[in-house]
Amino acid sequence: MTELLSMLSLPTWMDPQILRWPVTGLYLALMMVISVYGLHRYWLVYLYGKHRRVRPRPQRRYEQLPRVTVQLPIYNEGAVIHRIIDAACAIEYPADRFQVQVVDDSTDSSAKLAKQRVAYWAKRGVDIQYLHRKDRTGYKAGALQDATSSATGELIAIFDADFIPPPSFLKRTVHYFTDPSLGMVQTRWSHINRNDSILTRGQAIFLDGHFVIEHTARNRSGAWINFNGTAGLWRREAIQSAGGWQHDTLTEDVDLSYRAQLAGWQFLFLPWVQCPAELPPEINSFKSQQHRWTKGSIQTAIKLLPTVMRANVPWKVKIEAFFHLTSPMVYLYITLFAALFYPAISMNIKPFGQGSWFAVAAGMSLFGLGTISATIFYVTSQRAQKRSGLLTIAQVPVLMAIGIGIALNNAIACIEALLGHESPFIRTPKYNTTLDRAELPGVTGEVSDQVEADKPGKTKNRIARVIPIPSMKRSICLLELGMGLYMLVCVWLSLTSHHRAISVPFLLLFASGYLYVGGSSLWVYVRAYLESRRPLPQTA
């Protein structure tokens, strides 16, 4: 290990005395920026506590219910396509004022299944329309824009394929639109496979923080929120007056949300209306989803944040919009921060001095802003749902490790957005891991067989077949493993350096995060390869 460290030591032409101050300045700047976003988390928790008991009610109730169209954007999702169509058609609403649009861009056999489910429900009196495009121009945004032209509803509900809207969804949301200024109602996601694995539990807590704390804090305090792409109800006029669905960002939902609110429409978040959904059960699916969300948010910030800052809206709206749209940049800051660990330790950088009360106070302050704030944020979101605060605290190291582990993947997304690099909209694969397939009336022949073939199934590893993701590259997981090993080198250096052992737990957290995410990603590729080499079963 000593020989390895000597090989990694700074070249002689790089004088540590010259580099010390630039590295110290960058190191301190990154700590401060990350801490500012940590301080903002405290502010969101404060706003949530202040407004958590506010429960908006409809101004009045409709005497005659408005016509509603339910749109189901789908792409090659045979494992769940029957479930979402059946759930949408089971929503309780007057049949003469209700329409379902299956907006299908599928290029595989799931299109046949969708057609059969549509035919099945059409025979039972549901006003259901099957729309299939021959190309994916605009991806999800393009599909929704095209479908809206033939929608008959003045209100439009949207559900992704992995969601299961409850039958009471419209009854509990539609009457809020008696307020003529209301443009969109967003409901809260719940998670049908929350407890399947460490990964799904971590994702559930991350999303709970976003919905329970962020959405409630912003919406009730008068700041802006975004439509989350699904489980929401739009006023059609709000979509059209904002310029419709556009596909120049990967988060068409956030983009439209900000344009609609710039146009003067009000949004409402209803946390007590929950819509169950499936979390990505496999690490590369999660990383692909995070890459799209991160890159799309930065693209939207570049596109709309200057307009928001110039708009005639309160400063609290502008400040929250800034933190909301730029918060994914923290992943880039964390990655740069981690990359500086070795030079910081090698140069024995002490930005606050050694042993002084100021050094201790500054270090504890940054720790509290960058780390404890996340603990309070997520514990509050779980306690709001009557879940154990102590159990959440015990899970915080795992949450932080996952968040650090995906930082490199998301940092690449940030860089791509900043450089204007275009990439396709990659839909998150749907597995249907928790619900066994029931017999499907109206599904026959080869399509029925294909439904069963499309299901990943269950094994001891939860997922028997991995759905490939075109955007995920092996190089990313190798970089993540490399960062994990780099952190272990920093751990060894800290243990052998005077007054540096205190940083070891922090470095181990980074190492475990990178190694977990990188190792899990690599194992997916290995398992897929092994499955491809497995001989087919012999038939009699």
C-alpha cells in the first residue's frame, strides 16, 4: 500500500505550496455551496412544519361534473400495460363524461395486448381510444401533445404505465377545479414495492422527502411546484395556454409546469390522495431514471430560470424556483468534492486551521448543514406518515451512501445538460415485481403468452430477467468502482496521516456508496451475460 501511495503522490513538478491555495479555495467553495443547499433543506422543513395542517378544500362542488380524459402514455411496457388500462377504466366517474386514451408508442408485442384491452373495455361501454404512433417524435411529450388534439375532456388526468390510480381518484380531485384559476392538481405517489430491497426502501424515502416535505412546503407557502409527470389532473386550457407539451427538455412535466405558472395558473398538491406505483427494482433502471430527471431539471433551468427571474412574481417564488431547478447540481459538486479528497489529504489542507475553536465550530457547522439537514429532512417525511423515526435514522447512512453512489451518474447528466448534449428520452423499465398476473379477460392466444413472457418473474434475486436500457454504459459503473477504490486509498492515507483519522467514517461512507452502486450495476451486466449463455431447456 505504501508503494501504491508513493506512485499516487503528486508529481515533483507540481509544487504543493503553489497548489495548496487553489485546491483549498476550491475545496472550501464546494463545501460552502453544498452547505447552502443543506441550509435550504432546513428551510423546507420549517415551511412544512408551519403549513402541514393546512388542508385546502374545494371552493364549491360541481352540479354537473366536467368531462375528463384519462391519458395513459405507454412504450413497450407489456409487463404492466394490462394493469394500468384496467385500473384507469375502473375509475369511478359518469360514463358519459369520461374518456380513456391509450397513448401507445410501442414497437413490440405489447401493442397487441393494449389493443385487446382497449377492445375488451370498449365492449363494456367505456369510451376508450387507442392511439398508436409510427414514430416517437418528441417521445412522451410528443405523444401527449398529439393525443390532446383528440381528447374530449376539459380536464386531463395522466398516469404512467407503472401506476395504479385508485377508483376514487377523480371524485377526490375534480371538485377543486371549481376554482377557475386552478391549472393542475398533483397527488402523492405511494410505493407498492417499497420493502422489496435496500434500493427500493431508499428510493421510497427519497421520494417521500420530495412529496411530503418539498411539495407541501412550497405549495402551501405560495411558491411554485411542478407536475411530476403522472398521477395528476390538468385543466386542458392551462396546457394549451402555456404552449402545450414541448420536448426540448427531458423533463417535459417540469417544463410545462413552470410555463403554466408563468402564465398565471395556480397549482395544488393533495398529499392525502395517494396513487400507488412501482419503484425501479434494479439499479440500472434507477440510474437511468435519475439521469433523465437530473439532466431534464438542469435543461429546464437553462431554458426557463432567466424568464422566472425577470417575471413579475414574488421573490419567494424566484428563490424557490432557483433551488428547485438547480438542486441536481449538488451531485456535480459532491463528485468534485470527492475528487479533491486525495490532494486535500496529501497537502494536509486545513482550511480552518488546526485545533482552534473556530476550526471546530466551522467544521461542525458545515457538517450540520450538509449532513444533519438530510437526516432531519427525511426523518420528518417519515414521521409525517406515522413511520418510525428511529428506524429512519438507522437507514440514513444507507440513504446517504446511495445518494453518493449515484452522484457520478447524475454529475454526468448535469455536464451533458450544461454542454447542450442531446440524448433520447429513455423510459424507465417496468417490471411488475409485486403483483402476480391474474387471468385477463379478453386476452387470448399469442398475446396472452407474450404477457407471461414479458413478465420478469420472481426469484431469490427478485428479478429473473433484466430489461436492457440503451442509455446505460458499462463505463459508468467502472468509473463508480474506480471512485470507490479511490476512496479506499484516501481512507488508508487518512489512517496513516497525523490528525486525519477523524475523516475515515466520512470517507468510508463515500467508498461504500460508490462500490455499492458500481458493483450492483456491473453485476447486472454479468448476470445478463450468464443468462444469455444458459442453455435452453430441452423439450420432450
